[in-house]
Amino acid sequence: MNDDSQILIARLLTHQTLRRDDKMVKRALSDDQFRAEVDKRLLECGLKLLDNVYADHVTLALHRNVEPKIFGAKDIWQNNNFGLTRDGVALLVVLWAQIILPKRERQETHTVADDQTDLFDKDSPIPRAEDASIGISYTALLADFGDKLGKKTRMDMNLGLLSKLGFIERRGDVILEGPLLDLMMDTDLLKERIINGALADVFKRAPLAVATGRREAANDVDSDALDANDIPNRD
């Protein structure tokens, strides 16, 4: 029995997320034998380690084949077990689209948040999220999406819930990426739907509008097009 794998899993269960630069997390991401032990023990409980190179944290999630036994199936499937209402899910997807998509573009082009390009060599590791992620203004978010997402009272309530769940962080007027925002959202599934669907009018503007999160056409978003089915289940 590997005590280190037991400790790592216990820490993740206790703290929900751990940073990628944590000593034990780094070992799990680089040591194949240790990772296999962690994965084996998690699988026995129906869990898996969730990480991606664009996020600064890792977390745990349910294995896909276990989800129906936990949340039901077909017509009784519970796709959203975070307790979010429709406007809460819509707000989450809007925040993900405005914070994570531009951040990933900066990471892929090795551009940091202050718009200085070529700070990193193209063959160097992807810049950390905290170096590439830019928050968005609460005031601008309310002006652009308030009418679509329940106005100020509902938006404030949902922002508080999203902050509590670890999706976002609040610093004064700025809403920033939280530990789970780039982990729990399925980018491969959502990106096409968001850019060419619910927020198409925002993302078909000039590239600068995408990169900086500018506000043109934001009022065209329809919260009914943002479905709870797009939000993965947590552990």
C-alpha cells in the first residue's frame, strides 16, 4: 500500500483542489508508477483525478461509467448537482467564455496577461493560469448581462454561489478565475457550442474583442440557450 497515494487522495477529498505545483501533485503528474497507484485507488471508489495543463489546480471527479448509478439515467439524469438554477448555469457559462477562452488563447500563444508577447519561448511550458488569466469587471458584467440573467439581485446571489463552489474569486469589482472554472467545464464540448451558438454574436467580432473580453454585442446572449446539461458532475 502506497501511503503517499492515500495521503494525496485524502488531501484532495478534504480540500477539493490542490495546486499543480504542490509536491505530491507534481509527483502524480510526472511519476507514472505513482500515478497508476493513485488512479487505481480512485477507480475503486468510482473517482478519477481531473487535471489539464491550462489550469493551476487539480481536483477529483466521478468516473463517467459511475455517473448513471449516482445521478440516475435518461429522463431522470441529474446533469447539474451544484444546486445551480438555469440563470446560475447561464452565468457560469458566460464567465467561463469570457475568462477561460481568452486565457487559453494567451497560453497557447505564450502571451501573458499584460499583453507582452514572446515572454516565453514557444518550446517552453505553457504559461500558468495566474500569469495568463484576466478577470472581468462586475460592473461591465451587470451592464451587459444583468437583464438576461435575473438582474442585480439574482446575479449577486449566483456569483456568491459560484464563488463558494470555487468557480470564481471576487476581488473588489473584478471577477477572477477560481480553481474549478477551467477544470469542471468541458472545453471540447462547450467551445463550439459557445462560439458558434449561445455567444456567437460576441465571438464573431474582431479577435481583439475575444482576447480582451470587450463588451460589444453582449446583450444579444440568450440565457435559455445555456443548458445545465453542459455542466459536468462533481465528485
